[in-house]
Amino acid sequence: MQSYRLPPVSKEFLEILDKAFEHPDVVPGADRDTLMFNAGCRHVVDWIKKHTSVSTIANPVQQQLAEVRYGSTSN
């Protein structure tokens, strides 16, 4: 199993991601491929928000970084 530490993420960066990749509008006649692409983009933003924490600590070294693990635990 591998794990990675995510770098600190600023509140401003998350706000920009939120605006740039909003939840897709599902409306009648919308193109399925475009909806799927936009939903995928938004999923990445939500994943970043879930696995990072924004802190007001001035020194980013003092922040506790999120540890993300993936893979199978079975051999």
C-alpha cells in the first residue's frame, strides 16, 4: 500500500477551484459527454477538499498534512 502526503492548499486556491469547476447543471437536452466531463472535474475538486485541510497557521511546516493511502491490503 502506498501513501502520499498532500502539500498545503490555500483557502484562495480552493475558492478558485470551486468557481472554475462548479457542479454541473443537469438540464433537459444537455450533452451527456459534457456532463460526464464536468462531473469528473468537479469530483477532483471535491477529492482535494476532502483530503486537505486549510489552516490559518502562518508557518505551513506546522500544518498537519493529509495522508492518502490507496491500493489493496491483500497480497
